[in-house]
Amino acid sequence: MQKYWMTSIIISDADEKRPNDGQLYVSFPDKYPDEIIDADGNRRQGSSRSNSLPTTEDKKERLSKGALSYKETLFEKVILAPIVNNLRDLRKLGWNGIPAQYRADSWRILLGYLPANASRRSATLLHKRAEYADAITQHYNIDDAIRALQAQEKLRQVLVDVPRTAPDVGLFRNERVRRCLEQILYI
């Protein structure tokens, strides 16, 4: 049995407005319309769920209104903080899973790809993308006659291995995806 810690809310299995469909209906009488907490403990409005990921502005607005789950709120506070003070706390927080909308940023910070300082993240990301594009033109998109023997062997091995990568999965049969994998593995 899962337990949920909530304050200032009313919880019921169903009421006269809704059928008894097994969902927990939660009312935030002062601030929010009815929300549903699903079996995973995630809040959602009504019976529909948006498939698009929220923008940073949407996240900040939802955080200020309190329309996030407890776990989402914790990730919001860490990711949107001016500086991620303790990577160990972010690692502990993500141990049991990272919500989809925070996964990319969390992993980039945890792996050191993005700095802990939020004000430097966008500039760092642009710089790293430019470095990668330069590496592609400098090392990958060149004539084989210019490549060193070791580089030629490495590229040959990558070109052999990429078609073997999950050949039964349609994504990896796509020519564009294969080309991207070749570049990623070679660089």
C-alpha cells in the first residue's frame, strides 16, 4: 500500500460528480480545481494529460502555483536554482527515477556536460554544440587519404558496427539515424 503525504486537501474515491472509476480525486479547495492523483502519485488535471513537455517559463509558473508533484517540485527547485550546490543531492533525488521533463537537464548536470551555475548553461550548451560541429567537419567529413591509418581503422570498425546495432529495431534501420550514430561513435 502506497502512502501519500498531503496537507490542506480533501481526498475521496469518488463523489456525486464523478463515477467511481478507481481514481483518487483530490480537491485543493482554496487554490486549484480538482486534480487526479494516479497510481504513481503524479498529479494531473481532470482526465487528460498533455504530451508536450513544459517550457522553463511553464515550469516556473507551475512551481510558483504549486501545481507539481512533490518529486517534480524537488527537481524544479534543484534545476532552476541559480547554482546546483550539491550534485550528491541531485544524484540521490534521481535515484528512483527522474521525471521526463527534467531528465535531460539532470543528466547533463550530473555528467558535468553542463555547469552547476544556471546562468552559464545556455552559453556552455551553445559552445559545446559548436565544438561538436567543428569536430565533425575537421575529423569526420574529410577524405580518407588525409586520415591516419589508425583513424581509418577506427572509422571502418564504426561503419561495420553501426548496421549491427539492434537491426530488428526500426529506428536503427533509418539511414539518418545510422549516419548520426557513425558520427557520434567516430568523434
